[in-house]
Amino acid sequence: MVQVNIIAKVESMALPLITSLGLELVEIEYKSEGRQMVLRVFIDKEGGIMLDDCAAVSKELSALLDVEDIIPGKFSLEVSSPGLNRPLKSRADYDRYTGKLVKIKTFTPTADDAGNLRKTFLGNLVGVDGDLIHVKLQEGQSASIPFSAVAKANLEFEI
């Protein structure tokens, strides 16, 4: 629960900063790795992230975190691109990446349009309608997945 509170506080500080730099906040992670806590901030922008973008966010956010002192003890700050398998978090993400190959994992088995129960859906994102995400699966059938059923969704690297 402490980690969730820290992530929420960092997000409220980082979001205005990242937006002011013309970037998008994708995700924040705060977790233990070995004996050290790591705060990871994933950023993106149209055309991709450059090293200078990461350095600018790291410098500014580090200064804010030092002043606000919301994270107890020592931690390491890492700022990077979400990579090729970018997570899909918001409705805007799904709208932006319509037509792209995605992998969606659900909390519980969910039926595809052929009636097969599954927890992993791999295919091209067709679009979003109301609270349903529509995917044309690689096997040929389709699926309509409720947002509330999604445990994790990512873009998949296309060859």
C-alpha cells in the first residue's frame, strides 16, 4: 500500500513536468530490486523518445523529489522509453494504436467471439466501442474484451 501511495504522489508531481516538456507519462513503477528501491518513470512522445528527453525528465524530477522528500530512504531513479512492447493504459492508447498488433491478458477466462475461453488475446486492435476492446485474433476469429476484464495490455513487436 505504501508503494501505491508513493506512485500516486510521484505521478501528481511528474505529470505536469513531463507534459510541460511535450512528453507523455506512460507508467510509473516503484519496487524493490535486491537491496535497493527503484523508481522507474516511462515516458513517450510521437516519433519516439531520445536520450535528451530522458535526461531532461530525470534532472527535473530528481530535483522535485529532493525538495518534496516523499520517498523514504535511498532509491534509484530511472527514466526511459516504454520500449517496443509499450503498455496500453488509457482509452487514448487504444485509439492511437488501432490497427497495431497487441497482446491483452484478462483477469479471468473470457470468451472470444467463437466461444473459446482464454486469458490471452493476441491480434490486431480493431478499435474500441463503449467499454469493449475489439481485436481480430491471429487465429482468425475476433474478440470483444471489456476494459474491466483487462489485467495487462501491450503492443507487440511486429516483424
